[in-house]
Amino acid sequence: MKVKDLSTIEGFETVLMKNEGADVLDVYTGDLLSDVIGNVVDDSVLVTVQAHKNTIAVGSLASIPAIVLCNGRSCPEDMVKAASENDISLFTTEDNQFHASLKIAKALNL
């Protein structure tokens, strides 16, 4: 699956598309950013409610090509700017983290 394919998942809205051809191999759901750094697999989509630029820093460290913000959270301007600078795509959804992760897992045939 490619990052651009996340935009076709029902209920996902694209905020920023920076690396549409990047591979997505897995999904990781978490809000404790230190846990994400320690456990995420490269090329995973991060599903979270952490809507701030520190999430982008974690994404950059952990080779995360895309982040999905759940529960209707919006992306603040400084987060979008940081994502753009780090080639990380951003999506939002009204779905909770469980349902968003299920949708991604289904798209990945996991």
C-alpha cells in the first residue's frame, strides 16, 4: 500500500500529502510518544490523538510516512508546517483510534 491510498479510506480526510508514493507496511496506534519511538515498525502509519508538532518529530525519528489524527482532532498550523518539512502526510478522521486502525489494517490485508 502507498501513502496516497490512505486518502481513499472511508472517513479519512487529507490535510497534507507530501510523499504519496511512500510505502505503508503496517499501522501503529498509540498516544504515548515514547512508546511509539520504542515500538513502531518503519513505514507504519501512526494512528493517534496527539495533535501537535512533537508527534511529527516522533514520526521523523521513527520513519513514519503518515499520521492519522482521530476523534475529529484538527491539525494545528505548526504541526502541518513541521509535517511538510519532514515529508510526513497528515490525515484526520472522526473515527476513534480502534476503528481507524481497523480500516488501515483491512487496506493492508493484515
